[in-house]
Amino acid sequence: MNQRSTPLSLVVLISGNGSNLQAIIDAIAHGELPAHIRAVISNRRDAYGLQRAQQAGIPAVTVEHQQYRGDRQGFDQALMRHIDHYQPDLVVLAGFMRILTPDFVRHYRHRLLNIHPSLLPAYTGLNTHQQALDAGATAHGASVHYVTEELDGGPVISQARVAIHTNDTATTLAQRVQHQEHSLYPQTLALIAKGRITIDNHDHIFIDGNRLEQPLDCTRELP
Ligand code: GRF
């Protein structure tokens, strides 16, 4: 096993509230995640997560996609320049609501993670909670995965599950899924930071040197 001795350096990309960012900040502060957030970058200047970053003393940067109207490549190039300035080990997408270009994804191959609110491969894209309800599903959840060029299609590291109740709405379901996300993302990052999770050139994920055949179940016990 390849134990890391230095904290994992992260750049976190957000577009909005940043509750997952907050969970990562808190896990680092509580000594549960041996990592250091070098910067938080938002594509929207009004993202509340930028305030969370500032309160935690983390550089908060805005790269507005609106300045690159119609020029996806230009926006991603600017984003890359900002990210690479901080030389992170990992780029952490936490509610970053932009589809990234293939060049961007390739540039950060195996260093780009996302959290998606469904048990992938189910319900890719948007409105996943409503998609689960419409499908009559009984279980739902969230997944942390490496990002590849296929939307929400990269190798899944870990998942957390919630049961769907008969009276659930997209809002109540989203709340329970987010509660799970807030332990799922820091826990998964901690496994990577400790060198326990690795990925090879064939996109196979390993935990403690053993091939991961299915996503790790990191479901948080309800109180
Ligand atoms: C989360 O539900 C995450 O799964 C999705 O976007 C949401 C971000 O929420 N990718 P927050 O900004 O972290 O509160």
C-alpha cells in the first residue's frame, strides 16, 4: 500500500451553496481528512460557497463563465490556468454546474472527482431525485466518481444509499441524500489522501491494493 505522508492538496470547484465544500472544510478541521484546500473556484460570483471559503481563510476565486459566452474552450482554458496556479493533487467538483470540455477532463485525468446525487449508473444528468421518484425506485443515494469524458459516466469509487419513502418529494429526498453526501465525500477523499484508493491506466480502482469490484458502501447510519 502506498501511504502518503503529506496532506493531499485540493482545489474545490463550486457553483452554489457549497454545503459539500463545508463538509470537506469541517472534516479537515476535525483531523478526519489529511488534506489542504489550496483554493475554491466558482463560475458564479454570487455562490454562497465563496463566503464559506473566505470564512475558513481559503482563497476564493471567481472565473465567470458568462464572460466566455459561447466559448466553452476559452472558459475551460481560463479555469485550468487558475487551477494549475495552485498545483493541486486533486480537483474536487462539489456542485459545479458546468459541463467540462474533453481537453479539461483529459488534463486532470485521475485527478478529477465529482459527487453526483444518484446511485450511478442510474439517473445521470439533472433532477435526479425526481427521476428516481418517477421511476418508482425504492432506493436512491449519491456517488463519488472519477470524471471521464462521458457525463456522469466515470468509474465510481463510493456510494451512500437512502431508502425512498412513499411520501417523499424531490425536496425531502434531496435533503436526505445531501445528509449522506456530507459524510460520503470527505470519507472518500480521506481514503485517497491516505493512499488507500488508487486508479490504474485502465480506469480500474483499487482499495488497499485490491481491485474494487463494486463501489464502496459509505452509507452513514441514521441517528
Ligand atoms: C449536491 O447535491 C451534489 O450531489 C450535486 O450538486 C449539489 C451541490 O450542493 N453535484 P452543495 O452546493 O454542495 O450544497
